[in-house]
Amino acid sequence: MNLKDSTTIDLILNGLFEPYAERVPEVSIITNAMVQHQMIESSHQIVNDHIAFRTLGVEPLGIKSIEKVFFHHGYQKRDNYRFNAKKLDACWYHPPKERLPRVFISQLRVHELSPKAQKIIHDYTKRLHSDPINQLNLNDFKEVVDFFHEPLWGLPSLKQYNDLLEESEYAAWVIYNRYYLNHYTISIHELPQPYNQLNQFNEFLRGIGIKLNDSGGYIKTSRDGLLLQSSSVASKVLAHFQNGDSKKISGSYVEFAQRKVLPQFAHLPKNQIRPKHRRDGFEVGNADKIFESTFTSQVNHS
């Protein structure tokens, strides 16, 4: 990205991506291999379909807090989603410019957890009496980026992390990783043939040693057949807890999405197809399985 010509939201997105890319080795492995296979000339040619954040549905946090950052920079809320088994809600946000990624924000319905799990979470979040985003200058990209990477609560103990992990892997991920970028998404349909088909791109990924999430199948397909998604399995990061304890836990991952052309635009020549002509939004069935990219069943599966 040319930072000289960037807007504030460009700088925010770039500031969120850089530490994520450093923390997730698959990002550079995949990008370098894409260059070697002549899909792209550099990482700047990758089209980011969407980025995702996880949060806790407790006052004053949750979706309604994080979304303020993106509303301020012109994003518009679209659909709401509910994931009953995982006790999650989510929304997605449409970007103000075509070249910017969609934003997907999910939150845990903490009040539906056991009293024990609720207490663990509230013990960490109870010192937050007002929405911390209200204190930010949302036009100051550095202030916003720093907010996403600074802890809002203290370091958890390993026991409390493990207790949450038993009941909600999502809860455990958030209590340690906080607002770290959960994933970014490569738009497969923007790549040259044959890599613009997700099944072919997945073969490429396997060929370079990328482990894929197989929950619900390697390719998760929407009911209309127009949105195909897959994802890498989260890398393990060495996490440091209270009292000097440490453990390797799930970090972040990379997603891959193929958005097919809507039937009413199937007649358009390829060089005239724009993002607005493709399937938009998300699908509960797909996203439900993508969430599991950080779950122990995937991360520890050989």
C-alpha cells in the first residue's frame, strides 16, 4: 500500500494487518508462494475480501463498541447472524470504497454461559465502566491501531484459560488474544486461472504445506452455491499467563473466499465484472465452521 496516498481507514487497516502478519507465519508463506507461482507480482495485488474480529458480549464491549470505529470511516452495517450452538452473534459491514475489505465482527453471548465461565469473564472486564472506544480520536490512526493491540484487561491465569476452553473455545481465544485481528481473507476469484477456483487454490495450499480446516469439509459452500470458503488452521503461539505459566495456544489464521457471479450478471464479459456483480455477504453455515479454525479439534488434528 502507498502510505503517502492513504486515507485514515487505509492506515488503520494496514496498522492492524502488520502485527497480524508477523504473528501468523502462513501469511508470508502463502504470499511468497503465490508470487513464485506467478499468481501475483507482490502482496499489494492480493484483494482482501474481509477481516474479522472477536469480542465479548458484555457491557460496555461487544459488537456495538467495535463497530463505532468502522461506522466513523464510512462502513455500513448489513446482515446479522446467530450461531446457536456456539452462543455467538455476528454482523458484517460493507466498505465505503470498493477496494476496502468487508468487516465481520462476532461476539460471545456471555450470559448464556455457565455461572463459572461468566464469573471468569466478568472478573476481567468489570473494571471497564464505559466504552473505551468513546475515548479515542477515531481520526488518529495510530491511536486506533494501538487500542486494538493494547490489553483491555489483565493477563489471564492458565487455569482460568483452561476452564474457559472446556466450555467455549471462542471465550478462551478472546480472553487471551483480545482484539487481535482474527483473520484476513484472500479473494480467490481475483486470481488468474486456474487458481481462481477454490478447489484448485486449496490444492496449491496443500502443496506448500498449509494445513486446512476440515470441519464441514475443506470447502464450506453457501446454500445458493455462490459463496465458497476455506481456511488455514490457526498457528499455535506461545502464550504467557499469570505466575509465569506458559502454554502453546491457538493464534490467528488465514481465510480464502470465492464469490461467484450472480446469475443475473452471468452474461457479462469477464473484464466487466465488478465486486457488485458477485455474491455478497456471508452464510451462517459457512461461518460456523470457519470459527473452528482456532478450535483444539482442528489445531491438534494431525
